[in-house]
Amino acid sequence: MVTVSSSRSSTPSDSEPLKSTRAPIHLATLNIKFDGDRDHPVPIPPHGAVPPSKKFFRGPYDQLPWAERRSRMVDALLSLGDLDIVAFQEVYKNQLDDIQTLLGPEYSHVGVGRDDGIEAGEYSPIFYDSTRFELLKWTTKWLSTTPDKPSKGWDAGNISFHNLPRIMTLLSLKDRFRGLVHVVNTHWDDLGFRARAESGLMMRQEIWRWVRGIDENEQIGKGVVILLGDLNSPPEEEGYKNLTSTHGIPGQSTFTFLDTQSHLRTRPNGRQSNPYGPLHTYTGFSRTERTKRIDFIFLASDQDLPAFPPVPLQEHVTIDDGEKSSDKVSSAREGRLISKQVISTGKTRIRGGYQIDTYAVIDNFVDGDVTGWRGLWSDHRAVRVTISF
């Protein structure tokens, strides 16, 4: 598999001691909306941004050219403070190169095109600050029953002209301040209901195996596991529920994933009063399109969930995961969704000993910048989260 080249060769020294410190990690995820005019790329100007187009009128809620959107998008992400790790979805190769240029040489990235495992099709890349993090290992898995090769899973793209593979990018880093950091970026199918449900289960298994292997090889403690992406699955749907389920999966131990929005430490013990910004992350290029919350940053819980056999429909079990509430958990097997009730008690801990300090959804609309540009820099809003030890 070909590694996407980074723009910086230097990394933290292997001999540099790890420091025990609070060392917050600043995270973001954003679906950037693919460039429909990628066959005619526009160079990034050496200074400033591409000005508003004068060729024809477009309303501020229409989809404006990538050449205009890209710098406003990156400026929005960087203007809110330090950014250590950022995941993007719907990224074509020309957009990947643009983002690398705009973020600057201190960032490196990993990822492949989903169509061929090299450069064809959309990437789900992960960018990281290479002055802080050392690259240990990375890979791509396809969300299908054959995850090690380009492939489409279940009912993903279940219409003839929409036959698209889906992927996750897995990356393990060594933080010069505090041990291992595992990062996963994904973009689930927008049409296949079963594909999203199966992806939630499959990813829990694949991520657990990946992380366990890296942790055992490095022998420097349990690393935090960060999952970012566009799930196309709101919290009420089975895909999200399977990912955040506190029920084990037959045949293998797994993680469960904690939604940073609902696990934010708020006052008086935390910094924020509530998660900041709009609730929903998808807006579309329209004032009238139905919005929804489908973009997330998750953290794996500290407690591994043991494997055990399937439970009959609606059987009640008790698992100590900390939410003190009942939640309906679903699994997709052989084309059917199996729901059962899990009663949760106890206290949730995040793997690696981290806590969630801040959570924000950043609006995607610019109502007139210094160049007069008005518009949406994507049809998704960005999610930004800060975690610390």
C-alpha cells in the first residue's frame, strides 16, 4: 500500500523522553464536500484566498467552487487555536494536496484513495502535527467482508450508479508528551442501512485488534483511541448504536465508543457549561434541507468488552459501563437487525486516562469576509474537541 507523502521529514526523536503532563490534544473532523471540478484545478494563490467568482450569480447557500471554499474552511479550523489531529472526508487527491499546502509543513498525513488503495477515489485522510507526534504505523481497511482489499460491503451504494467502497484509515502515533495515540477516520455509506449497521460492529472488532497489536509491540502503556468521521448515521440509527453499544460481540473482545458530545465534562467539574454550537452537523447547500447530526468524535472506553454469544431478543443484561441508563443496542447479522436491551451501571472511564475538556460544532457559513465572500465552505459543519490527561 502506498503511503501518501508527508511534507515534513523530521519527527520527534526516538530517544526523547516522554513527559508526564496534561498536554491537551486538540482534534477536529470535517466532511469537506468533494470537488466536482477536480479535472480543472485552480492553484492556491501565494497570498490571500481566491476571490468571489464574478462569472455568474450564485446564492450564498449554493455550492461554491472548491477553489473558493478551501482556504475559508482551513482558516476556520486554524483560527480556533491549536490543532493537533484533524480528519477529513470526501477528499480527492487535488483536495488532499490543497489541504496539505494550506495547513503547512508542520503537518503530515496518511491515507489512500478508496477505489484502488492508491490514489483513485475519495480519501479519508488523517493529518497530524509531526513536530509533536511520531508516526508508528498506519493502514486502510475497507468496510466489507473483505477488509484488506478494495471492496464494497453489504448494501452500500445499493443503486446502480452509486457503487462505492467505504473505508477507515487507522493510524498509531507516539506523542512526545504522553505515550501512544491511536486515530481512526471513516466515512460510512449514505444509502445502505445494513452497511452502516455492519460497519459499526466490524469497526469495533478491527480497531480492537489493531490497537491491541500496537500496544503489545510498543510496551509503553495503553494508548487513547480516537475515532472521527462522517457516519451518515444519526444517534437514533442502528449504525451509531452498534458503535456505542455496551454489549460484546460474539467471538472477540471489543471496545465500546463514547460520544464526546454526551461525555463532555461540564461545570462545575469542567470548563464548558454545555457543548457549544449548533446541534446538527450536516446542513446541505440549502437553507431548507433537513439538517442532522452525523459527524462525530468518539473515544474508546477503558473497559474491554468480553466476547459472548448472541442474546435472545429483548433479553436484559447488566454491563458496568457507567451511563446509568438503558439503551437499545442493535446488531446486523445475515441481513436482520437484532435488538436487545442493555442496562448500564457504574462509571465510564476513557482509555488512556483522558478526559473531554471542550466540544464545539463550528458553523460553516461565512456572512461576508474581508474579500466580500459569502457562502458555505462545506455542506457539513466541523466538530472540534479537546481532550487531556
